[in-house]
Amino acid sequence: QAALFTVASTADSGTGSLRAAIALANANADADEIRFAIPGAGPHRITSLSTLQIDESLLIDGYSQAGAIANSNTPAQGGLNGTLMIELSGTGGGTGLYFVGQVGSELTVRGLVINRFSNLVFDQGNGSVIVEGSYLGTDVAGEAVPSPVDIGVQLQVTLSDRIGGLLPQHRNLISGAGAGISSAA
């Protein structure tokens, strides 16, 4: 049965951490959801000391954190007017979110800021990756950060992957990477 896991800590590991929530989701074969309820004024930075591997279908919803607001500007209006409250930051290398799902599985990343990894989101599996409403390679204000980003989103096997979308809240900001999106089928 699908489960809901809540991140209530900015720690890299331990109870209430993003890493612990992902481990619990990996142990459950059904499509799960991770929401955020980190106390205190945000934005909140989670510094990841190593890759976060995702094995099963999962929605990671940064918009669930108090104070987060999805973008409502269209491309014609220019810019992005959302407020992101969850930043996943590396320590200068490695991979941020590493998806190894099987055929039919899906990783959805929504409303997150991901930076300071060599590869921000990497799809190694046969599933699908959806990235929407996120800032990749920037800080929470959308400004460049000094980082070793080589690839923003790396798609190894593209079945029904989607980066962005037609609605304003699906628009991403990808910056500071050697390649914003890279695909090898």
C-alpha cells in the first residue's frame, strides 16, 4: 500500500531525515510520497553527504513545506515568481538524486532546489523521471552557486521522462551546469 513519509529534519540521516524517508519508501513496493514539515522559518537546506538512491516509485514534494508557493508566471510573463523552501545541497560532487527504478516506476521531483552535486538528478533505471517546478544548479533565489555541476538532469533510458511541462507550476530553472539536460537512450 502506498505510504506517506514526512521529512521533519535537515539532518543528512536519522529519524525524520530525507535519507530515512527515502529508505522507508525504497522498502515499500508501492508508489509513495515524501512531504516536508521542517520546523522554523525557511528556506531549509539539507546537506547530503552522499547520493540519495531511489529504487521505487516516489513523489518528493518540496511544495508541501510551509511557505512554499508554486510559480504562476507563464513564459510570456517572464521569470518565475514561486517560492521554494527546500534546498538539497551536495558537498561538491557525486549525484544528488539517483533513480534506479524498474519498468513502470516513476520518480517525480517537485518544488526542490538541488545544487552542489556533479549530477543533480540521474535516471539509471528503466522507469520515468519527472522534474517540475524546481531550481537545478541555483540557490533558493534562483541565483548561481559555485558548484561542480556537470549535468543538471541525466536521463539514461527515456521512456516517458518529463522535465518541466505545459503549466506555469511545472516550469524549472536549470543553470550552472555543463549540460542542463542530457539523454542517452
